[in-house]
Amino acid sequence: MRSGSAPKASGMALVLIGVLTGMLLITPSTAHFSQNTKHLGSHAWKQVIKQKVYTKQQANAIAPRVTRASRSTTLSLTTADQIYISQDVTAPTRGYVLLNATVTFQAESACTGACGMAGFIQHAQTFATSIGATTNLHTAGDRASIALTTVMAVSKGSNTFNVLVARGANGAVLAVRGEMTALFSRFGGA
């Protein structure tokens, strides 16, 4: 007997034992049947998935909605909060709106010390506000930007969101460019 033939025979025996073991373990007696189980063959089962079909009105009610507002005209800032960007979101149901905004400021003249600017997003109907952001400018012509983001709960219908900006006591500062995007979703949390 050659030394190479014995391992082939034992290898075939191992394969046969593996196939028999698999056949014994995968039998209908070890399967779990329920009302949602469908028999497809002697040893194959498939879970039946029920799909919900939505009407156009239902689909529009749950679909996310995206809006965008921008402004590139200047606004001379004061120490009082002023609306720089305003955006309306029509919510088909109550839900949540994810808001992202940026505002770029420019110093009109040199500031004594630093010119501070601040901004935040406000829901006009509920007066809920985002966390504010601040930045500073020093030299005439310098620019700086702030970024704002928040999630706010909304009711069905029209909801208005404003980006409000203001400056500190020092210097003459302009808001020169801004943008706000809003994403409505029926699902989520604030």
C-alpha cells in the first residue's frame, strides 16, 4: 500500500460523516414552524415578509422634506438681535426639523479691542432657540463665520425659523452672507 492512498480514504470517510451529520441536523423535525413560515422544499424555509403599501398622501406625510434659504445682502449689525435669514417649513404632520445655518460677518472698520458677533436659530411660533455661536473680528475687512445646528419639534402646518444675529458693543460689523437648510422628518427627537 502506498503511503498516499490511506489519507485519501480517510478524507473521503470524513466528508461522508460530515454530510450524514448535516443531514441529521437539518431535518424538518428540528425546524420551527409558525403562521408566518412558508415551506419551499424538502429542507428550505423562508420567512414571509409583509409589505405595507402607502397611498400617495400617506407617503407624502412620512417622507422627509428639505428646504433651503440663503442671503447675500448685507445687514449692519446692532446690539439687538436682528433676523438675517428666515425660512418657512410646511410640515405635513407633527415631527422634527433638523436645521443647519452659517453666517459670515465682516468688520467695516477696525475694532477697539475685538468686535464680537453672535447668532442663533429661533422657531418663530414656539420661541425655542438653538445654542448660540460667537466669533470675533479685529481689523477692517476681516471676515469670520459661525455655524449653527439644532433639532426642533414642529407641529403640523407652517413653521418659521429665523437666524438672529447681533454684535457686541464695539465696532461696525456687517452680516454679509448666510444660508440655512431644514430637513423635516416625522420621526426622531429633539
